[in-house]
Amino acid sequence: MTKLVRGKGQNPPARGFVFLLIMLTILAIAGIVFLNSTAQNALSTQNQLRRDQLSTGVLIAAKNALLGRLMSPANNTLRPGILPAPDSLANGTYDGKSDTQCLGNSLNGLPGVGANSLVKRCIGKVPWLTLSLDLANPAVEDPLGQVPWMAISANLAPDEVTCLPVFNSDVANLTSPVTPSCAGVPGVQPTALPHPWLKVFDEAGNLLSDKVAIVLILPGAPIQTETRSQNRTPSSPGNPSDYLDSINLPLGCLVGCTLFDNANLTNQFVMIKPGTRYPSDAPNVAKRGAAVPFNDTLIYLTIDEVMPYAERRVVGQMALALRDLKANSSFSAHPYPWLASTNTLPTATTSLVPQAGIYYGHFPFMTDSAAGANSDYATDFDWSITGLIDGTLPTCVRINSAPNVYIKPTLLNSLTPPLATPNLANGAATSNVGQCRWKGIGNVSCALQAGKNITTNFPVTMTTYSNNTCTTATGATTLSIARAITALQIDATCRTAPPVAPVISYVSASASDVHRWKWACGIVANTSAASIDVSDTISNIATSWNRLPLSTSTSSLGTPTQITVDRMMYHPIMPAWFHENLWYQTAFAAVAPSAAAANTSPCGSGINFLTTGGVTKVEAITAVAGKNLTTNIRPSSLITDYFEGNNALGKGGVMPGISNCAFDTATSLSTVTANDQLQVVSP
């Protein structure tokens, strides 16, 4: 029998089989691990995407709540464009309510009032209770980060009124300052912003926008970032750095890195997509392919996105003022006032003065504030004086020599009227004899100019005589008396108890008498400071008799003496911010012929209503021009420096569209070529 002899280095069949089984097992286990890892990665990606979707939904809800607050603020005294302060630890807790200030808040990592304005900003949690934002009642102090965080530019801070006392669409269009400054002047349109807008960058360090007004961030769970460890508990809720992340860019860098920290005071923010990993060729080899430790979800709004909502608040407030005027007036046929000409540069006075026949022009207004010279407005007025005591008059005056005709004048106060009331209106806010100024609702101060001559004419019938003692009567004649009056100083105030507005009634308009509201106001003059010089001249209307002096006397004011002022212009009432922030310079309105003070046809024969887009039968609209899209400087006398499209076709008393009173759609969105904001007043 021959034996098989195993050569050196040969494996028995059993051992080879075992080796094969081991290799197959390893491969099977590896496959299972691979499949499990793949499933887990897929699940992780799905969870991340789901979380990102939920986060984005929360942030969008917060964004919409803030934009809604811009259009309908809880406090109407806040100027348009101002945002609520975030919720910080200023009161020791995150309570979901807006703080009273943010620029002067030294907590939460914020600079104090005296800090460099370059790094001044407002950051904190979204005041979700103040905004009525439904966040499903997050836990006390919100250590899990369910409440979004918000940062706003210092230009929009609720407590920024010192360095930026005037804020409107054109101010918001200014660029960020290179060097922060504080040259704010009340009532003057700024030429530079005091604070920068925020900046947002992407994961590559590319600038996405440098005109950011609002940044909203939903933090993830506490993590170890590249620069710090986050820690927050219900008993120690933490500062911004315990919620918001930081990262060095470019990703995975070793040298030449730039730190972006969403909790820092640089006004710079970074947004990184969920699931982002370090590059496979990152200089930092240890980080290649690893997940970036960053879980902030961020959205932002630029100032160009924010301002249309502020403008809608302005145009809506104007519409409300016109509706209130219509509802509270004692007339119904012609419910709206004339408007001010677009050919006049708008100022605090001229933008207030309407002109007869102007259907499309600057919005006339008065404010509800009586504080200071910046909030009272000149108005036209009619006046009359009673209680005048004449001096010594001639007893007999010859008024014709062939034949001799004499008259015996009576006391002028017995004439009718004792002192004629001239019409001093005709569209001028300052008449040729004096001025009345609204000092708030129900409070008017009037002054006749010292040394100003006032002349008025009125007829009177007098007895004629043939002798120089005026004892032989020969008949009667009608004479025209020209009375020249010099007011030496008459100041008076007419007031009703605020906040009750004066009772107004409609005064019809004509080409020579502008549309005004009537408010009769009797005023007792200061008898110790007021006096009047009177000079009268007579002439016969029917003949060529020579004009001879009738009397020259100094008269005084008796007791009681009243200066009656009435027919003052009374306009829609706007909040003080409308004037203080110069919104009136870009504010306009249009009134349909059927609803204006006089029913004429500036739109063409048979067209009695306005049209805005597809809306017809419109009685009135209000309009605010957005930021300046031209190279011309505003204020301007050209309506094309304010509006675009059909809205810019009106000039003077001519309606837009020339023949059809057509405006563009009131609800149109702002674009780079058209940014008008319109609102239908009625219906």
C-alpha cells in the first residue's frame, strides 16, 4: 500500500475550508455593518432634513410675525420700520417678552450705551409672547433652544432716536457707514446712517448680503464648536454663546482663518447648510470628511425686504385718517378734502395746504401732537372784530362842491357790518394779515401781524345835506367806504378741551375759495396789548365824486372785544411720527371726482371714479413712494421723482392716465423698477 506523504508547506483540506468560512463570515459581517451604517446614515440624513424643515418653518413663522408687527404695531407712537427689542437677560430671565431697550443693554454680551457704535447691535431671543407667536409653550428659559434668536441692526432699534431721529424709505436706502457717527438732527433728512447693516456669509466665506436688517437663528442642541463648549440648563439658561455657533472659515483651515461667530459683536453672521462636512482636501487632515460642528439654522431679511411693510403701515394710516374724517364729518356728498399740488416742494407747511381743483397730490394732514414748533401747522382763516370803540369823528363833511353836498357820518360801529370780514383764504397758509397755527387737536393760536395794513370795502347809505352844518337834509346816497386797518398786535388762542376734536362742517369750494372745514372760534383779545388804527375813505359808487377823507382816528378795543376766527383748514389727523420722520414728503392721495369737493371731470367725460389695477368704483386712494429710484434729489416738484408707471402720469390738477383716472395695482410688490405702495380708501 502506498502512503500519501504531505509535502512541506501544504494545508490540509479541512484547514482551507475553515479559512474560507472565516473569510465569508467576515465579508458577511462587513456587509451587515455596511448596510446598517448606510441605513443609519440615511436615517440621520432624514432626521436632519426633517429637523431643518421644522426649523425653517419656525423661523418663517417668526419672520411673518415680525413683518406683521411692522404693519400693525401694538403702539402707534412707534415710527414705521422700528422693530421690537429682542428678549434678553436684561430682567434676569428669558420670559418671551420684548425688552424696553437693546442698545443700552449691557447684558447678554451686548455693548453698553457708550460703546463704539460699530459693534452696537441688538441680539436676543425672539419675543414670542409679545409677537403672539405660537411655539407650543417652550420650557421655562428654553434650554433646548426651541425659541429662535434674532439680531437686528442698530438702525432699527426701538431706542435709537438720538443718532437717527429721522427714518423713512430714503433714509433706509442709505449705505452702511464706514466710520460710525452720530450727527442726528431732528426734522432733517439724514445723509448718512449712524450704524451699519448686518452682514451674512455662506460656508465658503462669500458675502451673501451687507444690507441685512434682521437675522433669525434657530439653535440646535448644545454642542462642542470649534472654539467653545455650549452649556445651558433651566437653572442657568446661558448667554448667546451657549446657543449660537462659531466656525473658522475656510472650512478645515489651519492658517489664514477668519472666525465667524453668530454670538459675537461683529454684526457678521454665517449660515451653513445642515449636514455640511469638511472638504476632503482640507488643510487640517484630522477634519477631512468629518461633520462640521455647526447646527444653527438661519434666515435673514434685508432692509429692502423690510421697508415695503413699513410703507404699507404709512399708507394704511393715511387711509384710516381719511376714513375717520369721512365718518366724523357732518356731510356726506363730498367727503374728502382737496389735495396739495405736486408742483410744490413739500415742506411741513406747504404739504399741508390743499388747492381747489387738485384731485391728485400731496396728502394734507395735521398731527395729534402739540409738542414743540415741529408739530404745529399754519392754516388759513377768516376773521372779524367786534367791540371796536371809535375815536372822535367829523360832524359834517363836504363830499361834492357843485352843488354843495354834505354828509353827517354816524359811528362806524353802527354800520352793518361794523367791520367787514375779508376773505383771506385763497390757498395761502399765511394770509396777508396774519396767521393761525394748529397746536394740536382743538387748539389754534392766531396772530394778526403787527403794523400790517388791512383794507376792506363795504357800501353804506348816508343822509346828504346842502349846508355845512348838516341841518338841511336833501336826500340819501350810497357810498363805498374803504376802511384801512393797522393791527398793532393781536395774539389770541382758541382751544377746546382735548382730546375732543372741534365740531366741523363742510364748506363748499370754488376756484377762489378752497375747500376747508368750518370751525367758528370766538377769542377775547388782550385789551392791554391790542389796539387798532383805523382810517376811512369814502366815494360814491354811482358818480365821479372825489374821494375825501371821512375820518382818521385811533381806535381801541372795548370790553368785551372778540376776534372771531373761523373757516380754518382742518385735515386728516396723523400720528406725530408722520411729520417728525418726514413721511409727508413722499405721501400722496387721489380723490375721485364723485367724492371730491366739487364734481368736475378731470378724468374725462363720464368717468367719476378711480381705478386701481382691476378694482373699479374707487372713491379715494392713498399712496407712498418707496425709496428713490432716480438720481434726482427729493423732495422734488416732479411727481416722476416719486412714482412710476400710471401713478406718475398726474401733474397739477390732472389725474394720472390723463383721461381715465387709472392707477397701478394697489397690492403690487416692490421691484427694482417700481416700488409704489397704494391703498384703496373706499370702498
